[in-house]
Amino acid sequence: MKIIDLRSDTVTQPTKAMRKVIANAVVGDDVLGDDITVNNLQDRIARMFEMEAGLFMASGTMSNQIAIAIQTQPGTEIICDKNAHIYVYESAAPSIISGVQIKPLDCGDEIFNLEMLEKNISKWDDIHHAPTTLIAVENTNNKAGGIILSLEKLKGIKKIADKNNIPLHLDGARIWNAHISTGVSFKEYGKYFDTISVCFSKGLGAPVGSMLLGTKRHIEKALRKRKQLGGGMRQIGLLAAAVDYALNNNLEKMKDDHRHARYFAEEVNKISGFEINLKNVQSNIVIIKVGKDNAEKITNKLEKFGLKSLSLSDSIIRVVFHLHINDDDTEDAIKIFKKIKNI
Ligand SMILES: Cc1ncc(COP(=O)(O)O)c(C=O)c1O
């Protein structure tokens, strides 16, 4: 049976062409600074975002957590949205690695209400509260369904951060999708943040890796932290070569993922029992409301017909479009949703 795997954009496999590039990569010991392929990639991505420097990381979680560790102090607090990956899906790492607490903002349907953000900043001279030492933004926002933060919103957040002298971190695991969808350049996104984390193993289709971007000083500190966490790796040019290939060949293909997500959402939203907020389908992720206590039943039924999806709660399932999903697969996915409706 054909399997259509829409659980995540992380499920892609390196293609033959990518594997060939990996096999031929020039590598060296990166802990000794000898790996030219990763050094070149770090320079390439730092230039793309007009940031001073970049450092290859094992994962998006490591990259976010190191960004937090180098910009905060124990006993202080980070502000982020209630849907942020660093809050929901990183297993309380900020409390363990950096000794900080997270203050998640619940802004209803909005991501980052500026008034709420400003009200929630705690100052050093207030001894009752943990001072805010970092604001973390996620673009696109995964849990909220691949929603994109507008430039206007980012400018507002930056203004508040600057006014209060607080650094801004971007979890840009899917900043590639935000760029493809809006046309906003990476350099423009780079202007608003002190540190940016980007992921290569999601929509870009590389097998492993993320990168932290920041000033040279941030990256010096990040290098030490990465070593302490056991993330100093040796011949990682193998991984960097795959990323280079992905940037050259797969970035533009995200347009197709977005087109598939939108078409799928419009069609499935017409089927009774599945509710999709089409306004929120802004990139490659689609969130489907399926009625209370139905999510697991539905993901199980879909799987029987060869469609893999994820249940995010008892009433919400998520599908994600990626490199391995073409027009026919998208049509087939819609057909499977139509079929299971009647079972
Ligand atoms: C927005 C966001 N940030 C960070 C991560 C963490 O990436 P990793 O799985 O590489 O640790 C993910 C993973 O899905 C994500 O969606």
C-alpha cells in the first residue's frame, strides 16, 4: 500500500543526488576548526541573514537552548508565546540548562499581542518577579499551524525589546517557509533579532542539523556551550554538504508545499466533520479540528488507508506538506479524508 506520510516535514529522506554530495564532501575535524565544508556553510548562512557569524548545531532544540543559555542568567525569565516550541516541546530544558523560567503569553488567537508583551516584562528593580532577560519569537509558528508573524508585528516586538534593553531570539526552524510565503528577505528578518536559530532537517529536506546565528561574541559563547553539552562533532562536513545541496535545490520547492497545503485545506474543509481555519493556512502546515475525543480515532482510520497524520490533542490533528508529497499524493490524501468520513 502507498503510504502518504504527513506527520511532519522532518520525515523526508535524503535523495540519491543529496547522498552523492554527502559522499563527496571534503571534511575535517570540526572541533579543531578544520572542516572547510561546515565553515563555508556557517559563512554562507550568516551572510544570507546579514548576521556576523553562525554555528552548526545538532538540532533545533540544541540551537534554541544554547541561544537561551548565552543570553540569560539563572533566576531570570524568558517571554514567549504559549504555542512556542521552546515552551511546549523542549522538555523544560530552559529550567535545567539555563536555570530560567518561561512566561508564556496567552494572547488568544493572536501570536504576541504587543500590549500584553509590554505589560508582562519584569524589571530588575522589582524583587518579587524574575527579571525578563530574553524575548523569544517563533516564525513560522509550528503549533499554531505554520502561522507567519507579520513584519509589522516583528517591528513592534523589536521596539518593545529595545526600549527595555532585552535581547530578541528567533526560533526560525521554518523561517524558510515564512520567506517563501511572504517574499520578505532573510536579511530583513536578520535585522530584528540578536540571535536566530534555523533548521535544515524540516522543509529543506536535509537529514540533520540546525544553525545558531548571532554576533561573533554570541558565537564564541555558543561554541563553548555546545562543547559542554556534547555537541562538538567531528567530520560534520558530511552534514553541511547536504545542507548546501538543500539550499541550492529545495528552498524554492517549498512553494509547492504551500500550494499543496492550501489546496488540501480548502478541499478537506468542505467535508463535514473536519474544520479548518483557512485564514491560518499560511505555509506548509494544516490544523484540522475533528470534534472532541475524535483525534486518535481519526488518525487511526487514516492510517488504515495509508495516510499518516499526528494528533495534537483529543480534538485536533495536524498534517504537514513536504518535499516528498506531490500533486497526486495531495489528491489521494483528500480522497482518504472523504472516504473515512463515511466510516
Ligand atoms: C519551531 C520549532 N523549533 C524547534 C524545533 C526543534 O527542532 P529539533 O527537532 O531539530 O530539535 C522544532 C521541531 O519540530 C520546531 O518545529
